[in-house]
Amino acid sequence: MAEYWGYHLVLDCNGCDTKKVTSRDNIYDFIKTLVKEIDMKAYKEPMIEHFATHNPDAAGFSFVQLIETSSITGHLVDKNGDAYIDIFSCKEFEIETVKKVVDKFFAPKKIKVIFLTRQA
């Protein structure tokens, strides 16, 4: 990768294992493992909350893990197992490593990858 101010990975994951996306413990373990595998430094503990219980089509866990170089965020949908995960960092990281961790913890049927370089 070239030198940029920031790197932004957006993963749209289709049809993950619903038992895995609805497990707070699995999500916590995913975040901890991802931070380690992409060589980032977590700032405090991740925030993991269940939202949108009034809307079964959108209900699911959302998470935020601040990292020394920015953040890792996501929303996981209870109903269909879809997952939306973003990593933004001014430190470079390997996309394939992220995908392997996502596969291990959520087992999506398909992952759409969008990668942006950021420079003001």
C-alpha cells in the first residue's frame, strides 16, 4: 500500500451464522482477536450493545472498538446474519487477515469488500 493518511476497509458480509452474530461473547472474542491479528492497540474495552429491538429487520448487536490509530465498528443483523464491519486506521493493515478473522468468527456466505485510501 502507498502512503496515505488513512486506510478504510468496509466489509458487507452476507448470511453469517446467526448463532455467531447474536452471541455477545463471540463478538467480543472477534474484536479482541481482530485487534491482535492486525497488530493494532485497543483503547479500553469494546462497546457492544444490542439495538433496534423494535424493528426485527434491523435488530442486532453494534460494536465500537477504539484503537490507537482510529476505530473498528460494526453492526450485525439478528434476523438474517448480515454483518457490516468497518476498520479505519492511519496504520496499514492486511485486508486478507481481516477477512480470515471474519470468516472464523462469523462464517459469512459472501463478503463484499470496499477499500478506501484517505487523504485530505
